[in-house]
Amino acid sequence: METNSISKVKEKYSSDLMKIPLVVGVGIEKEGKKYIVKILVSKKTKTLLEKIPKKIEGYNVKVEEVGEIYSQE
């Protein structure tokens, strides 16, 4: 099952990806018939894009600028 496999990849790499400055989230998205790893960032910069891999364990990576994310507690 591809979904299960990409879930394991996300789980394995999320912690390291979240340590990259400006990364605010890591998710999974379906594009057509394939799943991708989606990296949410507060601001897309050239320096940031150089730190994020284009593929992780064969899955394409997509970077999306979403701005700051705040928790309402």
C-alpha cells in the first residue's frame, strides 16, 4: 500500500524537516494517482529551498508557503 509507505516516510523524516528554519508543517498530499510529501513553510526563500530535498525515499517533495501558523490556546 502506497499510503502506508508514505505515512512511514513522513513519520521518519518529519522531526528532521521541522528543525529546518521556516518549516511549519509536514504532510502528505495526493497529486493525481501518486502521493507526495508536502512541506509547509512560513516563507519560501532560496536558502530554504536549498535545504529541502526534491525527493524523499522516491517520493516527490512539494514546498508550499502558508505564512505563520499560530495555536489558539
